[in-house]
Amino acid sequence: MEPKDLRDVIGPVIIRKAKRMAGTYKIEVRPNRESGFVGTIPGFATIVGRGRTREECLRDAQEALVAGIATMLHHGGCPLKPTPIDRKTELLNIRITPEDKGLLTKAANQLGFKRLSEFIRHAVMDVARSVLDDRSAKHIAKGV
């Protein structure tokens, strides 16, 4: 059986509503070694976008989100309320050597980041989440 286009199954009114709703959700894009970038949406564990560039990934994730929301609406479901978009209001000042900055800039460029600060933030947040996930797993294993 051939997969059908979403528009063949779900009416245009629901698709328009899904597009409006999808625009209110935050899409988190992270570098990924296999596909370039992966985009996820908090609250929608099964909706994932991929792309060679950040922009391609965002488009793919947005399309997948519209399809997911439209499907929920079509079947009488109600999507979760969107997570508020992060407002980065805190400033962190760090000092590094010129060599460190060169290395970080090169890595950021290779991964497609437009700004060094975004690369550093993503890298550090990934490490922080990993450490906290690791600790949570150890607490669960110990029965804490």
C-alpha cells in the first residue's frame, strides 16, 4: 500500500490549524554526527527532524510536527501546550586562550554553528545533561 499525502487524508481546515499550532512550539536543533542535525520538540518524543544543515533540519522537524498535530486533531486528540521558547537572559563570561578560541571556532564552523557562543552553549548543555542523566541512572540503580 502506497503512503498517502497528508492532504489526501486530513482536510485543509485541520492542516491550517495544525500549521498555526506548530508555529508556537520550540524546536531544539542539535548537531548530529550521522545526519548533520537533529531537531526535537519537547513534549513530542516521536517527532524528529533531520537535515544536513540547521535550516533543513528545522524545515523537516516543522513538517513532521504539522503532520503529528494534524493527525492528533483529525482523531479528536488535543496536543500538549507548547513549552515556552527559551529566552536567554543570563550572561556568562569566560576567559580562554587564543588557541582555545581558534580550536572552538574551527569545531563550531565544521558543525554548522553560526556563532561560537551557540556552539559552546550546546556543547556544555549536552555535557551537563549527560552528567545529570548519568547521576539519575545511578540513583535509580541504587534504589535511591
